[in-house]
Amino acid sequence: MFCIGGLSMKRSFFLYSNGTLKRKDNTITFINEKDEKRDIPIEMVDDFYVMSEMNFNTKFINYISQFGIPIHFFNYYTFYTGSFYPREMNISGQLLVKQVEHYTNEQKRVEIAREFIEGASFNIFRNLRYYNGRGKDLKFYMEQIEELRKHLKNVNSVEELMGYEGNIRKIYYEAWNIIVNQEIDFEKRVKNPPDNMINSLISFVNTLSYTKVLREIYKTQLNPTVSYLHQPSTRRFSLSLDISEVFKPLIVDRLIFSLLNKNQITEKSFMKDFEYLRLKEDASKLIVQEFEDRLKQIITHKDLNRKISYQYLVRLECYKLIKHLLGEKKYKSFQMWW
């Protein structure tokens, strides 16, 4: 029924069975199609991931809203379709004004956007260096990316930054054919819809990453709709896309390499459904569990000198951005130091 993962006392609940979520007194009850019930204490819930057909009413929505609990929705093909977020609890008019100011001022916007790309491209390079030191000849790709990174400091527009980011990722993805031990024939990123196993895998894990970053943003006073690298638009939390770029190499890509190189995920993990390639349920559950375990990995922070999880690294990134926006300290994006 459930795949459960998370940090500390609160957890993410992934629901794969069709059924109903409802409030029962001061707890949540899940009832599946066989009328089997399971109570979920509200204090245990960080968020819900609905991977199935689910019914709920306004009484349930109002109840979880009181506790700031979001719901993320995925369709039949495991494509992310959106999130329900309760009304923001951590509101700061001063910070919102500063967020908008840094977006409308082109120079300030580029400064933040550049730092996102600096961090993302550095972490991409570190991934290549990691595997190059483990018997994969990736020097050619490392040199190309290193050369492109040298130009970032001179870029003065978001459009040009996105162009460099696209070129860096193109080179990086070409190297995946060497990093991954399976025969993958991966040349380019295709999203709508993903056209092969690797693109389907990237799309699914990326969306898990977006929702986790969004959850960490929501725990701060940042507005998730005001972004700097990606263009803000209606119906999307674009700041989560910005911050996710920095962490994809560590959280998403390293996980994908591990799943493929251990043969935990293979072509047999997918099924063709019309023009879509769909993850089988057992494969989806495996990825979710491995993803949650990865977020719980602990490192010793080089500046704080204390142990923190990968997920908390994302929260720290939000705090660093807030300090930059308020003029307290220049934002420097996360870069792997190990």
C-alpha cells in the first residue's frame, strides 16, 4: 500500500493503491478499494505523493492545510501533474519585495541565475571527475565543460546563461554512455514524452527532486513562484526549478547511475504504453525508496562543522538565497566538496 520515506519524525507517504483519504477525528485514514483501513497520525506526515486514483473531500483538505501538508499528484504514466499547497504560513512582505526587486533588475537577476549555473556545472564536473577516477575515461568531456565554465563569469543575460547550461548538459549527457554500464544509447534529453528508458528515468527522478525542493522552499519565507534562471509563469513553482539545478548532479544523477550500474533498473523495469514508456509499479517503488534513502544520507558540513542530511542541504540553500536577497551575504551556490 505504502512506500514510506523521509527525515526525522515526519515522513513522505507514497500512495500506490486506489482509495480514499479522509479525516477521522485527529488523524488521517486511508481506505483502499478492498475497504481495508490504515490510520496515519497527522504529526507523522510531511507530504503525500498520490501515484494512483484517490478520493478526498474538503474536510480532509482543510485538515491537512492546518498543518501545512501538501499533496503531489502523478498520473498513470508516473508523470508529475501538480501539487496542492496550503496557504503560505511563513509570509514576509519585506522578502517578497526583495525577491521581485532582484527579478525585475536585470543585473541582480543575472547575478543569481549565474550562481545557479556555477553550482550546477561545478557539480556536474565533480560527477565526471568521480567516475573518471573509477576507471571511466571522461577527460575529454571534463575538458570541454571546464572550458565552457570559464565563460560564465562574463555572461550578462539569462538567455545566454541558459545557452551555456544547455551546452554543458549536452556534453554531460554524452558522457553517460561511458558512465553507465548498461547499453543505453543516450544522446540527448527528450521530455515530452520521454522517448527511452534513460529519459523516462530522468523525468521521474527530476520530478521527485522538484517536489522535495519545493517542500523545503515552503518551509522558509521564500515565494516559490519568483525565480531567476527559469522564467516565472502561471501555474508553476519556478524557484524550485532554479534550486533543483544545483542539486540534480548530487541527488538525481548519482542515484540514476547507481540504479543502472547495479542493474536495479533495466529495460525490463518499463513497459510500452502507446507512445509512452511507463515505469512498472515495483520499479517506481524501488526508485522512490532509494531516492528517500539518498536524501537521508549524512555528511559533515565543511562550514557548520556538524552532520546534516542531503535534504537539509537544500534548506540551507534557501537560507543562503534569503540572506543574499536581504543584502546580508552574497549568495554562493552549493558545490560538492567531497
